Amino acid sequence: MILNIFIMFVFGTIVGSFLNVVVFRYNTGLSFVTGRSKCFSCGRHLEWYELLPLFSFLMLGGKCLGCNSKISKQYFTVEFITGLVFCGLLLRFGLTPILFLYLLIASILIVMAVYDFKHKIIPDGMVVAFIILSLVNFFLIHSTGELFSLPISLEWFAGPLLFAFFAFFWLVSGGKWMGFGDAKLAIGVGFLLGFSGGIFAIMLAFWIGAIVSLLLIFFQKIHIGKFHLSMKSEIPFAPFIIFAVFIQLFTAWNLYSIIYLFS
């Protein structure tokens, strides 16, 4: 099992390296799969030994070999987090066919979280892909085996209900409290986690957001690499939602777990 975890972590860092490319090239007109990687400062094409996940960043001291400019810590962070997420999903679901669907979903979620953190917007293409894969997962879990059979339960309405919740706050606040992208993201969350799991993830996301807000009040400013967050900063909510989704996937906690905890 330890060997499987190690292999999955290495695989996750390799995927994370590709996810970095997606984040940096999305909506730029550049291809995700063609074109050699290069330094954003000097334009020098990178050699293979400069592209090893995690190790290259550490060996180079976070600097370009050509111009000595700093390399974004995003590369190391995304690779490391993707490796951890992949290991968590392996421990949760084991080496089963459904695991590979969750790995794909997790990859899309990581891209959305990082992209929203950087640009304060959730790419529609990524949201659509997430919703489609969540629906695939939904039918795989709830299908009775009959062709086109639909589950008749509250789970079927989980996506639309979570969407309506976020869309309401977006509408009444004119987009100041919540972005419409968060509402669209909630559709996929509902279909992926179900009603009780989705509610738990959303509650947890708000709790995490509240903790970050309290930290900002206490410290006045939080530094994350080149990003500086303060009480006046526009803080994207999607990373909180996605982090909460991963917590739910790893633990299988849901609304009933919370009710039992406080009962």
C-alpha cells in the first residue's frame, strides 16, 4: 500500500505540473499540449531537468538558470497539493475504476481554484466540464442498472438547489456578496456530493471563509507569495468551496454527521 501511495503521489505531481500549464495558458490562445515551456522573464526554453515536478524548483532554488529571476511558487505548490489530493483519493476509493473519474474531477477543481485565486473568475469551460463529470458520477452511483433510469430522491435536486442558494445571494447583492460563477460551481458540487454531502461542503466553505476573515481582522494583512490579502481585498470564494469538497471526499462527512456531532 505504501508503494501505491508513493506512486500515486509522484503521478499527482506530474499531473500537477500539467495543471500549472493549463492555469497559465488558459484563455491566452496558447495550447496546453504543444509548445515548449519557457521562462516568462527571459523567454529561454527550459531543459528537461528544469521541468521535474518539485525537484527542479528545489534544486534551482526557485530561480531561472538563465536570468536568475524568481520562479512562481505556484509551480511547486500546485504540484505538491495535486500529489496530496491524489493520495487522499486513493486512500478513500482504492484502486477502483471510479478512482480515475475522481482524479479527473479533482484535476479540474484544482485548476478552477488556482485560476479563481489568481484572476477572480471561474472559467466557464472548466465549470461545464466539472458539471458533466459530476453528473456521470451521479448516475454511476444512483443508477439502478436500467437504461436511462433516474433516481427519484432529493439527491436529484441537489445541484439545482445549491445553485439557487448561491444565485439568490448573487442576485440580491448585485454580485457583491457572491459571484455567479460560484452558483454555477455549486451545481457540480451538488451532483458530485449529493444533497447532504453538498450542504456539508458549503457549510464548511463558509466556516473556512469566516476563519480567514477573522485572521485578516487580527493580522490586518496576510501574505501568500506575491499575493497580499487585506480586509479591502476581493477574496474569491471558489477556493474555499473546492477545499471543502476535497475534505468531504476524503472523509465522507455530510450534513447528518454535523447533526450527530452537535446532538
